[in-house]
Amino acid sequence: MRLITKITAGILLGIGVPIVLFAVTDLANPKSDNKEGAFVALCLFGLSPTALGSWLVINGRRNSEQERRDRLQATFYRLLKQGNGRITPLSFAMETSLPGELAKAYLDERAREFGANFDVDEAGNMFYRFNLEGVSLPEGSVSPPAIKIVPPTTGKNSPPTTRRLIIGSASAPPGSFDVIVEAVPGVHKIAAIKLIRELTGLGLKETKDLVEAAPTTLVSGTDQTTAQQCKKQLEAIGVTVMVIEN
């Protein structure tokens, strides 16, 4: 339909504009003896198609601009949900094909609109943090799961164990999954501590000890969807993660 509109607008302007120019020139010529015919041609065959063609062009550009704004907004919300409220100018520019300055300007505007905060990761990269508390995320989006902490067993005859964070029931049902944090590179340790604190509500020291204890079982006895969501969040910040089935 958009192509048909463009073709129609081109045909109308191609007919109307030359007639308008010819009629106006004839009317402005004092030696012309056919001013009445020129006026009729201007009104009937010049102004009408020119006006209609111009309206189609303007309306088409307006619709294209609205579609562009809708695409940017849809991409913005999608990345925001995937990042659990966190988004970078680079990721937004890559998804929208916008130049970096325009991508940052768009995010700056949204940050002012929604009262977002700015933060910097351990590599010095700036990102925007939007508060998604109370926002209903559609199924399949990444959101922090409810996690309860089960301390490691201790005792003289107890085998050494690692601290575990368990989502859901403490008893792992058949077909449940564990998330194993295999390694946390030093350059990503700060980001890992921040994310795990958000997921667990642990204190800074407890989270730091947990990260430094890798390899360790981070999530145990959960469903596959939750395990994959947790794995995706951790891998997004550079943590090496493995999901295994019980």
C-alpha cells in the first residue's frame, strides 16, 4: 500500500505541477489572450492533483515517522525487559541501527521521562538503569526470581559443601535443574556481585564471598525456564555458567 501511495502521489504531482506552472505563467503574461482557459486549467487540472499529491506525500512522511517512533519504542522496551531495567547506548544503537549520538539522545530523553539512573560498570562503560519495580513483564522476559538461601552444612563429619542458592522448593523434584557458576573473570567480578545481590538480596560481603567461591552451585532444584533465565542474565555480564539436569 505504501508503494501504491508513492506512485499515486508521483503521478498526481507529475500532472498537476506542470499545469500549475504553465497556467500561472500564462496568467502572468500580459500578452496572453487565453487567460480564462488558463484559469480553468489551473483550478481543474492543476491545483487539485497538486494538492492531493502533496497531501499524500506529507501524510506518508508523517506515517513513516510514526512507524519509526513505534519501532524505536518497541525496541527500547524489549531491551529494557531483557536487561531487567538495564540498557546501554551501544546495545540500543546496534538494535536500531541509529548513530551512537542519536541512540544516546533517545535514551537520555527516556531517562528524563522515567527518572532513570546512570551507572558505570567495572570497564568504565555507562549504562542506564530503569526501575521496573511494579512493572508487569510478559511471559519469557527476564525478571529476578524469588531466591532463598540455604546455608552449607557444617560439622565435624560433614563433607565439604559449597553454599547454594535455591529457587523454589528445597527438595529438587524430578526433572529439575541446577545452575553452576563455573568461573567469574576478574574484570566482570563487580558486575557479577551487583547482579547476584539484586537476585538474592544478600549483603555485599556475603555476595562477594559467594562469587569468589566459584565454581559453585548457584541455583538448585528449579525448572528449566528459570534456570535458563538465570544463566542468560549471568552470561550477559561475562560469567561462565552451566545448567545441568538432576
